[in-house]
Amino acid sequence: MTKIWANSADSHVLEPDDLWTQRLPQRLADRAPRAERGEKFEVLYIDGKQINRQLNDFMDAIRPPGARDLDIRLKDLDQEGVWAQLAFPSMGFWTVEIQDPELAREVVRAWNDWAYEEVLQKNDRIFTPAIVPIADVSDAVAELERAVGMGFQTVFLPCGTRPGEEWGLDKWEPLWAAAEEHNTVLSFHIGTGGENVVYRGPGGAVVNYMETTYPGMRVVSHMVAGGALDRHPDLKILIAEGGAAWVPAIGDRMDEAYRQHGMFVRPKLDRLPSEIVRHQVYASFQHDISGVQIIEGTNYRNVCWGDDYPHLEGTYGHTQETLRTLFDGVDPAIQDRVLRGTFAELFRIPERTAQDEAR
Amino acid sequence: MTKIWANSADSHVLEPDDLWTQRLPQRLADRAPRAERGEKFEVLYIDGKQINRQLNDFMDAIRPPGARDLDIRLKDLDQEGVWAQLAFPSMGFWTVEIQDPELAREVVRAWNDWAYEEVLQKNDRIFTPAIVPIADVSDAVAELERAVGMGFQTVFLPCGTRPGEEWGLDKWEPLWAAAEEHNTVLSFHIGTGGENVVYRGPGGAVVNYMETTYPGMRVVSHMVAGGALDRHPDLKILIAEGGAAWVPAIGDRMDEAYRQHGMFVRPKLDRLPSEIVRHQVYASFQHDISGVQIIEGTNYRNVCWGDDYPHLEGTYGHTQETLRTLFDGVDPAIQDRVLRGTFAELFRIPERTAQDEAR
């Protein structure tokens, strides 16, 4: 069978344990994100805060041989049929918890330097977003601009926000302006910036997985209703790993609120929410057949696929099987859009040669 | 133009202000839900709690002439082309806030008696759900059974729940068993059982409208992942007013969690979440074109339309225009399913005669 080649808009790098201790003075490195494994819990330490995670098992279940080695990883990708990956952080996600501006700035800078040296400089198929220090919006803008200069194409932002830091607030305007100016995609990743285990009763694993989805929808509602995407029509946002088939639904639902409650709506928008969503909101899924099915019916086309490498929710080991199932009987133009076209609309990637195709 | 006739799975009755004072002894009536209008706020008093609502304007914007009169209302329905309505409570929604079992029992009983006498007994096109007193699950079962005896076809339940009362918990099992036994649909309505104004920044009206949607999705996740719908395959739930196009997306997303995190999932289910959703979860929308569009692509067929009469989010005054836009060029079988078939699968409704058609 011919291999189906795909780009993944949702993968992860696993950073070395000594990333921050190698790159920061001790007084800062001591407060950078760090994990310690106990018997039943993994304890995360970040800037004096302590977070207990019961999720060891997920990490133990990581199987791809290349999870921590770029050269082996490229072989994993060839095996699976993945050509390019947007590879989000792992420990780097936790930097969004840091509220001390100096610490945030330095920790994020060290992460970006590491990603530049060890990922961007060493290959062109796997690229990370830059992280920006959201403890201070001016610092975030400065780091975005530094990252653009280093060749980063996108910045990671968390879906969850603390009260008073919602993405629809005017305080973020300089960050949106800078991202639009530099054509930098804002890549929000599900499960970041908040508590992921909110329910411990029956069906908790599935309920909590669903709970990670709503903050992704919330990002869209704030970025649309608050006017950021309307004021910056060239700004694009990606919601990674949360599925894609819900996007048209929330576009329509926001239209209903915007129209029917028009007398209470501030700010007014130049375009209807559903139109903004259709142009500027992108979303990625792994296994969801509905992510493909809705494209033809709703004409929402900003759907990307992701392998979520090297995570347990991902497709490592069954990527080709998953892709064949997803696209069985589907219009080849839609397959091309989901696996390559949408991704190429967001990111520059190296061309595949005939030799590459034969891998 | 020929009138398009539709059934509405999401409408509301407006109860008389003296519903509880007329029917309960003063010591209970004093603690029943009651609204008082101030200059800027409407203040709700419920069992000693006080809730300030800034939503006067919404109520002032209610326009249908029949909002408070059943005979005039039937003329409104004829004008709009709505044949039958599932009419949810208005003030009755607030009974779910009552935590004192005696008060909950009596207040709910009085509401159901009112609905029986003033709605069910007086016409057969508009019918309300029964309310059940969720302060105590045995009382809820007893009231469900009493209501079934009076001819109620469905019970209303809130989407929002207090911690420790989530719908996936085993404590509710007797209620699910009784509902399945009596073929009683569980009708959850968006915007109930929790705070609806959670954000006051830019775009707040639209953001908060979206915020009411997530608890509807959460109901589905708990009823599926907790096993209630799997244990009771004849039990049907309706999520009213939250849109419908997101249902296939969350079915697939729950499948992913269920499969990929299988080692952590309890309880095990006999069917995949997406299959349970497809058979037992129904959802209603008003204006969302995607609610129609997703049916053909995803084969999720449990979509109903609702007019949300007499609310501002609803279609009063433009129902025919809305229906014509929604179904322009759509397969007549899908139109029939959304406007009549899905509803008839859930509820018994009077047949329309040739004379009725001509109205």
C-alpha cells in the first residue's frame, strides 16, 4: 500500500531534564519547572508552587523510540508517514504558571534558546513554537520579536487563563499586533494553563478529557467576541489537540448571541463571528472521524490533523491505519487539505522530493 | 408560500407571579422562588438565597402577545408555523437551587400541579416537562412517578450541578432506572443550575452565551462516561437550546479518551461513547445552520429544532424566514427529521389534520 504522508499540527518535544540548570544561574534555575517522581505522584515545582500529578502512568506509557532523540525521531516519522511536525513543549508548558516577570522572561528565553539550538538548527521537518513570557505583555512582545528573528514561525499560548488575564482583554493588544505584523501564528494547546483533573467520580478519565476541550473553545470565544481577530484580520490562531468538528457549531452559536443579543454586545465586530472563525481559527484532531466529515457539509476548512507524538492520545504505531480509516472514501481534495494544505497555509515546511516520497 | 410547520423542542412558559403563594402555605411560599425588580437589577429570592440578575432588559424584550396567555399563544404558534412545543419553565428553573428537601418537594409539586391544570389539561399542542426535586433522589423518583401518572412525558433537569451532585454519580441511579422504566425523556436545558454571567470583559455577552454551552456538553460527558446511558439503553436525554452540531465532535473526543486512555477508564462501557451519543443523546438549536449541515456528513440524526418562544434568542416573528433559510436546498428527509421526526421520536403529539395544515 502507498504510504499516506501527513503533516502534524500537534506533536511534542521532551526537553532534557537539565535544560534550565544548564542555562540559567542557580537562583533562577531553582525556581524553573522541575519534576520529581514519588511513589504515586509526580510532583512539579514551579516558582515555589507545588503541583501533584497522578499522571506518571501516562509518561511511562510513552513508547516511540525517538521521543528523546532527534535523529531517531526522524526515523519514527518516516516509519509513520509524518513529514513535518509542529512540536509543542512538554515541561515548557508549565512556564505559563510563572507570575514573576523576571523568572518568566529568563526561563522562557532559555527554553527558546534550547529549542533553537537543538531542534530548529538541527533539522527542518520538526519545529517548535516559541514560548512567550505572559507574566508581562511587553516581555511577551519582546520575546516574540526575538523568536521571529531566530526563525520561529509560531508562539505557544495556553488555553486556560487566570481571572483578569482572559485573552479577550485589551491588555493583550500589543501581542496580537506584533503577531499579526510578523505573520506569527498563535498556537494554543489544549490542557495548558489550568487544572486538568477536575472530577474524580465515575468516568473521570473521559470526563476530564472533555474538560480540557472547553478551554480551547473559550479561547475562540474570547479572541472572536473580544474583537482581537476582527481588529487583526491577518492574525491566525490554532487550537491544537482539541478536535475540530465543534468549530462550526460555536461559530453559529456566537452568531446567535451576537445577533439576538445585539443590544448588549460590545465591541461591535466588522464581521459575524462565524465568518471570523472560518477565516482565522484553525483546529487539530487525531482520531475524530467527524473532524473530516464536517468539512464538506459546513465548508469549515481550517482543519488540521495531528499525531500527538509521542503521547498516548496520539497515533504512534498506528498512524497509517488511522489515516486510512479517516480518509476511506473521502474526496482526495479534503484529504490533501487536512493532511497538508491547512498546515502549509500556517507554516513554511521543506518540500518533499521523490526520494523522500520513497521512504 | 406554503407554511413550513415545525415542532419546537425548546420553548418556555411564563408562570403567574402568584403560582406558589396561591398553592403553598405561607411558611413555604415565602421561601419559593420570587423575583423583585429594582432600578438596575432583578433580585431573585430562593430559600433565603439572594441572586442579583442584570437581565431585566431580556425580560422587557419579550414580545410575543401570547407569552402569558395560552389561547393567544396558540394563535402565535399558528402564525409562526409551530405545531407543538415542549415548553420549559421560567421561574421554575430556579427550583433546582433549593437544597432543603421539604421545600424542594413542595415547591416542585406545586409547579407540576400548576402545569398540569393550566397547560396539559387545557391543550395538547403545548406541554411542559415535570420538574423533579433533586435535593433528594428518592423524592425525585416519587415526583417523576406522580408526574407520569398525570401525563407528563419528560422531566426537566439542570445542566449545571453542585460539586458532589454530578450526573455521573451512582447516587442518581434510581432516577435513571425510573425514567427508563416509564419511557420518560430527561430534558436538560442550557443555562440552568449555575451562574450564567461569568465574564464581564470585552465581548462578555457572546462569551457568556458560549459559557452556557459547556455545561450542556458536560451533562453528555457525565451521562455517557459515568455509564448511566450505557446501563439504560432505552433512556434518552435532550440537551435543549445549546446547539446540536457539537454532538458528533464530543462523541468522537470521548471515544479517543476511552480508547487511548483505556487502562484508566472506569466504568467500562458496552458500547463506544460515540455510539451511545448517536442513539440516546438529542440536542436542539434555533438558528445554527451547522445543526442541519452536520446530519448528512456525520449521520448524527438526533437533531431537533426549537423556537425558544418567547425569548429573545428565539425565532418569534421570523420563524418562517429562519426555517426557509435553514432548509434552503436541504434534502426534505433531513428537514422532516429536524422539524418533526426527531421530536416525534421523543414525544407523543397530536396529529395535524388537513384543517390544521391550512391555518
